[in-house]
Amino acid sequence: MMIKNIATADILGCKVHLVNMAEAVQIVEQMVEDGQNGNQVVTLNAEIIYQTKKETELQRIINQASLVTADGIGTVWAVRVLGYPQKERVSGIDLLHELCTRGATPGWKIYLLGAAPGVAEKAGQKLEESYPGLKVCGSRNGYFSKQDEDDIITDINSKSPDILFVALGAPKQEYWIDQKRAALKVPVCIGVGGSFDVIAGFKKRAPELFIRLNLEWLYRLLAEPSRWKRQLALPAFVVSVLKQTYGRTN
Ligand code: UDP
């Protein structure tokens, strides 16, 4: 579905829709109601934007997605510094929770694909407990081989979810959704990174204070020091965005 009348930002050649959480939820709801299959939703963080400088295929995927939200303080900062109207952060896990809230009453069906064996199932139980009315129609871990993919798609299609949440980590999940969305009979596919681990209770999300101070990235770095390599992209991202800003005004 092409969204009309929603302004977009251009950050290093990647489109980002200028939407807040309420607007993002409304757009996804519209997609579910329209029932047209194949919409991809990306919650875009700075590391991924920076990665597109080397991976043009990833940039293509982002730019053809039906909805791209600003995830992470880096993306939100870039939107502002490039002079677009400031928008709040719309992260994958927050969007997932908001959509579960929205989908509880109409009884939306969701399918959870990703994370280690048992995690998606546990996350599904927790979501059904937290959002009575919501139906988790299926779940599957994210460690599968190419040969398993036809079975996975058959299973998903047989359960006809309204939304498929894919938690394979970014950008693996973005590539996977792009490759499979034509075969999937699902209106909306959303990449949600490590969300299932948090929902199932196997990983902690940053404390509220860190989130409020825009320091969730720091918490994640301290909790998982192996992330430092990915986060090295952040200073380079900042420099590139400043060059884009400079290039525009001069
Ligand atoms: N994962 C998976 N299959 C894979 C690789 C990763 O299901 O082949 C899962 C992993 O178990 C974890 C998530 O993908 O639940 C990645 O989480 P991470 O926090 O690294 O993702 P990010 O939020 O940074 O995109």
C-alpha cells in the first residue's frame, strides 16, 4: 500500500515517514483493514541507514517499504538536524505493543517468527495474556535453513495472520521479508529485532530512565558489549548526516 499525504524525510538516501506512534498504528490498521497482502514495515535505526551506504540492495528495500519509522535516537536526531519537523521515536518493540493493544478488540491474528527455540512461543503466551482478544495464531523460531522456508511460508499462510512479526535482527529480517513478501498471504510484515527476547522475559529492556534520556543505546552497549562494533557506525553516521545538511544549505 502506498501511503498518501504522509511526508517523508530523506536520510542518506533512505526514506523515513514523518509519523508519530499514533499515526504509525493508524497506518498499519488501515493496511490490515484493506487486506492487501505484502506491506513491509521497517523501523529504521542509524546503524542500518549507515549500512545502506555499502548495501544498495538494503536501501532499495527500505525505499520500497510501505512504512518506515524513525527508530533510535540517531535517526530521530538526523530527521531534526536535516530540518524536517521533529517526530518521536517509533521503535519495533513499542510499535508491536501498540499494535497488540489496537488489535485486541477486533481480535487480530498475529504470527511470531524469530529468536531462539521456545522464545517466540513464550512471547506469544505473554502477549495473549496481556492483550485479551488478540490471537497469536502461530510462532516459529528464527534458526532455520533455506530448505525449511517453504514449510514456514506454508504454515504462516495456512494460519492467515493479519500481521507477521519477524525477529531475526536487522537487517536480516528486512532482507527476509523483502524476499518472501510476495509468497506470504499476510497484509503486514514488520521486522522487530530482538523484541521477542524482551517480551518472553529472557532479556531486559533498558530501564525507563535510559529510554527517556535517549540512552537506550548505551544500556544495550553495556548489557551486550559485543554490540560495540555495530555502534561504531554511529559517529560515522553523524558525520555523513552533517555533510548532507551542509550540502543542502550551501
Ligand atoms: N535471530 C534469529 N535468527 C538468526 C539470527 C538472529 O532468530 O538467524 C534472533 C536472535 O535470537 C534475536 C534477534 O534475532 O532474538 C536479534 O536481536 P538483536 O537485539 O541483535 O536485534 P536488533 O534489535 O539489534 O535488530
